[in-house]
Amino acid sequence: MMSLDGHLATLQQKHAAIEAELEAAILSPAMSDVEIRDMKRRKLLLKDEMERLRNSRH
């Protein structure tokens, strides 16, 4: 089983990857608003999960 810190680090990496993907997508005329909205939603879900994990430590 992955440690809490390891899981949090993995989520942070995924969050950063989506952030980079999102920045590129916003600049790309080929990306639809729906795809961009989906990326933003996934990013927010990861952020919420990271916060939940951080708060569960206390």
C-alpha cells in the first residue's frame, strides 16, 4: 500500500501535468471548450483529493 506522502506526491504530479496540459490547450485552437472544461474539472478533483489527504493527517 502506498504511503500517504507517496499518494499525495503522485496526486501533485498529476495535478501539475494537467496544469501544463491545460495551459497548452487554452492556447490551442484545436481544443474544444468541453475538453478544456473537463481538464479543469479533473484538476479541481485532484486538488480536492490532495486537500482531503492533507487534512486527514491532523
